[in-house]
Amino acid sequence: MQDTIVFMQRELRLAQQTVLFDKDATVALYRETITVPGADSCKCISCKNFAAQRGRVFPEAFIQFLSGLGVDPLKEWEAFDYDFDSRNAKRSVLCGGWFLFVGQIVEGIERKRERPDDGFSYWFTTSFPAGTLPPDLKLCAVEFLGQIPWVL
Ligand SMILES: [Zn+2]
């Protein structure tokens, strides 16, 4: 019998959005392509603050959600923050970022980025900085936004 490539496309729904995703290909993406968390390759203070507490700031449900897609929750593609005022007296910061996976949005519109009411939110998006990524990969992102402690 010949080897056949089987695309394990599965469907996942989140609020008003539905994606098709390929978990095995996403696991391979994190093994071969996204091997360093984005915030580690940036020198800005926001990224340092995020990196200092990586793995401890996300709700457990979000980590489960990412794992279900095949995403490594410790390897964000990029992180950023929204607070541009002085951080001297800051206790927390509104922080966002993207995790990439192999897949596509098949239903539902792009969500507008808005401040979460309950501290943390996430959704699917096709708009993220694509930078150095191999163009042959069909990638989609989970964007997150939430308040995280300022620990620096
Ligand atoms: Zn940065």
C-alpha cells in the first residue's frame, strides 16, 4: 500500500466563528517553524513583561482551547500591549497577541478588537503580522486580549 497524506481537517466553533483546522500540521508547525516565542525575540519592555510570566497569565480554558488546536501555549507568535502611558505606577497592562495554527475561517466575520468585559477574551482572525512565515502554509490566528499583571 502506498503512503497517503491524510489531511485531518476538523471543525471548531467559537462564538460566531467556525474554523477548519489541521491539528497534526499545527503540531508540526510548532516543532519545525515556530520554535521561539515571539516575545523572546523582541527587546521592548512590554514583551519582557509578558515573557516574564508566560504560561501563568492565561485562563486554563484558553490553554485547553489552544492545545485542542495543536498550538503550543508557550509559543505566542507575537505579543503587544495597549497602554502607552507611563508604566511606573502600573499594576497591570492590557495585553494582546496571536497564536498561529494551520487552518482557515469558514464561517463568521472578523471580529473587531475590543476591550474584554471579563478580563480575558479571544477569537479567530486572519489578520496578524505574517513576517517571516513560509508563504505555502495556510495559517490562521487566535488573537487574545486581556489584562495581565505588570511584574517588572
Ligand atoms: Zn515587543
